[in-house]
Amino acid sequence: MTTDVISPAQLAHFVLRTPRFEESIEWWKTVLGAVPRYQNEFLSFLTYDDEHHRLAILSVPHLNDDGRTSAGMEHVAFTYKDLDALLSTYVRLKDLGIEPVAPVNHGMTFSLYYADPDGNQVELQVDSMPPAEAETFMASDVFATNPIGVAFDPDDIVARRAAGESIESLLAYVPA
């Protein structure tokens, strides 16, 4: 047996606890296009691909809201295959009244952050550059100056894409 570090092959799932069980299930189903693989009165296993579950939601009715003022996970992120898929998801969710709390061009990713009914944030993103280019970008002075990124208007991006602007142009990172 080796004592070398062996990294996981993939992220399997995450679990949320909530006092808003049904509302949370519906929100995550809507946002991810997820389907329940199993559900009872206190637990739901959801997936959007061939994994048995990518997300579990646990009903804990007595929980208090902390307003994001205690230690915990900041967000979880999901990558879409391309910008058109991300923009289509944005339009679909906006039409349902679900809007991002923060759209950010990070340089290496182009991201829309949403908040679920409990305020848990989810990042829906598309990679803006290949991994080697992303590593170089993250080692640059441009990234060091602003490692968070630049806000953008998703409606403007949707309109520009509909008008025929290229994906490369829309994903281009312009430092603030």
C-alpha cells in the first residue's frame, strides 16, 4: 500500500440541511434540472446526470437562519459545456423569477452566482480558457491585482450573443 497522496477521482455529492425542505428541493430541481432519485419526508437525493445523487437535502425544521454570518461553505460551483448553455440557463431561470445575486467574469471562468431559499450560494459557470492558460492567468499580476473579477450585466451579454457576437469576445477578460 502506498503512502503517497491519492486525490479523489471526482466530487460525488454535497448535502444541505434546511428548514425549508420542499421549497429547497423545488429550487434545486429548477436550477440544476435535477430529478429526485429517492425522497421521503425528511431526505431527498437529487441528480442531474448518471450519478445516483449529486445533492442531498435534509429536512431540519428547527434550524435558525444565520444570514451568512457563521463559518461554513461559501458556494458550490457547476460548470456548463459552453457559454450558450450558461446563457440559456440564465434566461430560463430569469423567466421563472430566479436571478443571479452576482455575475462575475473571473478571467478563467465566467460565472453567475445564485442564492437558494436558505441563502446558500451556487455558482453556474463556464470555463473561459483552457487549464494551462488559466494557470498562467492566475499566476499573473492582472489576477493578483483583482483575484475576484469584474461584474457584468447578463442581459447585455445575452443581447450581444443574440446579435451574433462571438463567444471569445464575450468571455474576454477586461480588468476593471
